Amino acid sequence: MVSIIWGTHSLPLYWEVLEHVGNSNLATQQRLLKTVLHLFKNYPVLVLGDREFHSPKLADWLESKGVSFALRQKKDGHFQEEVHQEYQVLKQLGFKPGMSKFYTGVLCNKGDGLGPFNLAVYWKRKYRNKGPKEPWYILTNLPSLKQALDIYSCRWGIEQLFKDCKTGGYNLEDTKVNDTRFLALVLLIAMAYTLATLHGQWMKKLGVDIYAGRIKEHKDKTQRQSEFSLGLYGQRWIYAMELWADWVRQQQLTTLQDQLLAYLRVNQPSIQFLVEGVDQHTETAQSAYRHLQTIIEFAQEINTFTWQFQSHSHQLVAQVKTVQDHLNRHINAHSAVTQLQALEKPMQQLSQIRILASQLSSQIQLQAVNVVGKATQESVSAPELSSAARKYVLTSI
């Protein structure tokens, strides 16, 4: 059987029934794997095989296909570590529990020289005198010991698949049918197993597993219930919930009604008094509510009046300011008119003075001409003429 690793389990992909007892040959293994590899031709593939698929020729064939592999070898296998060294038997390497080693570039099959491959050897340490009886001998083309061991440990999923198909789930070993019906049963089980596993995975995503599955204890490193087991048995819990949910809800309502009626019968007087008190308080509360509503309406009216008064006040202040501006302009104009009126008489006098001064200037000029002429005729000296002219002018003024 070929399966695909799916979490801690695996899902069946392809299988054949051998017509003989014992291991399958290389041709059968290649035919089995070729069918599955064609399905995953667009994906990287790594083949894990137990000791049924120990053949180095199979490893060489997978290498030619570009497929990674980790195949467990039998303890009597032969390998060559260096080109000029003798072939060694795996069980004679002297390994003990707790030991591990990684060989690179080894050749396999004495006489064929297949390779080079890598060889990972690991013997798990015993705990309380319990542990595997022999180490793992893993032929691989992976580059490191850790990677080879981590990958090969995933092969345990196919053992879980076999357990689920037998005692852990469908009890396939109890069916006593011929080969034709047996293959039909295997096909049905493969389909049911895949659907149950996917359904269990869906239930875990919904968080239903904490109700429908076995509770995981704090010391458990892995889940106590697989996705297959959860999908197979947990579905019963979901069906039960859907079937009995309405009945349980109806029973709860009936119980609550009975409890309420019993309480009312026992506490009827107290409840009647409480109802009357509630009615009185209700009337008082309604009256207080009406008064409160009236106060709120009055407060709204006061608020409206205040707003209108403030608006009128602003308008009045603006008008007073305008009147003050007009008054200021009027007072300034009146003062200017008064000053002009006060200056009117001095201006008249100044005009008269200007007229008199003009007349006096004409007379002085005329007299000056006369005096100069007379002085010329009488031969008067300049100082005398100046004194006579000054005296005339002062007399005229």
C-alpha cells in the first residue's frame, strides 16, 4: 500500500494484493510507485519505505527519477564506505543503544556497486530497560543525519493507518470474505477513512474537539485523539446535540415555568402587596414626571426669551454707537462753524486794513515823488531828506 503522510497519520492512495506470501519484488514496487508518482509529477516527492522496500536497486531507480527517499535497510545488508575498502555488514558495525552515525557516499550491493548514497544509523537509547532491539539503518539521499531521522519518523503514520483500519476503527481483520469483496471493503474503508480524517480536521478548526474528543492532559505531548477518531466518533456527539437540543430546551422551559408557578403560589400575599406599592409609586413617578416636563418647558421659554433679549441688546448697542458717531461728527462741525463765525469780524477788519494800507502806500509813493522833486530843486541833503520822509510816514500812519 502507498499512502500520503497527513499529520500524525496517513491517507491511503493505492494498493495491490500480492498473490504470494512474503516480500514484493522490485518490479512490483516500481509499478506501485510509478502509478502514484504520476499523480504528484508537479510536486516534490519523498518516498519513505520500511524494510519491505529495502532494495538498493529501488533507491537507485528513485534517484534516477529525481525523487528523494529514506528506505530502512535490513541488518544483514552490505555497504562499502570507501572505494578501496571491503564491504561491511550493517549488523557488525558495533552500534549500541544511544549511538548514531551518518555515512556519506557509500556504495551498496556487493558486486553491483550501487550509489553513492548516504547511510544514517541510529539506535534509540533505552529507558527503564525498554527500547528497540536493533538500530535504524536508513539508506537515503538526504544530506544530514537529523533530516533523515526526522523524515523517517513520519513513516509511523502508515502504522496508524493500519491500526485504524483494524482494531482502532473498522475492524477489517474480522471480515471473513473472499478477495473480491475484501478489495471492495478496502476501497470503501479508504474513502470513509479519508472523509472521517478531513471531517475531524474540520471539527478541530471549529473548536468542537474540546467537547467531542478526549481531553488532552498537560503531560501529553500529542493529542489523545486523532483527527480520524474525532471525525468517526465525535460526529455522534454532534448528531446527539442536534437531535436532543430542542428537547432539552423544552424541558428547561417547562422546569422554569413550574418553578415560577410554585414561587407565585407560596409568595402570593407578598407579591400582591408589592404590586400595590408599585402602582402607588408608579402614580407618584408619573406625577413627578409631568411636573418635571412643565419645568423643562418653562426653562425652554426662559432660554428663548433670554436669547431674544440678548439679540435686542446687541442691536441697541449698535444703534447707540451709530448715534454717538453722528453726534461726534455734528459737534465737530458746530465747533468749526463757531470758530469761523468768531473769525469773521477779524477778517473784515483785516480786509479794511489791507484797503487802508493800499491807499496809504499810494499816498506815500506820491508824496515821496513830490519830496524828491522838491529836494532836487532846493538841493536838500540826503540825511535831511530821509528825516523828512520818516516824519511824513509816521504822521500818515
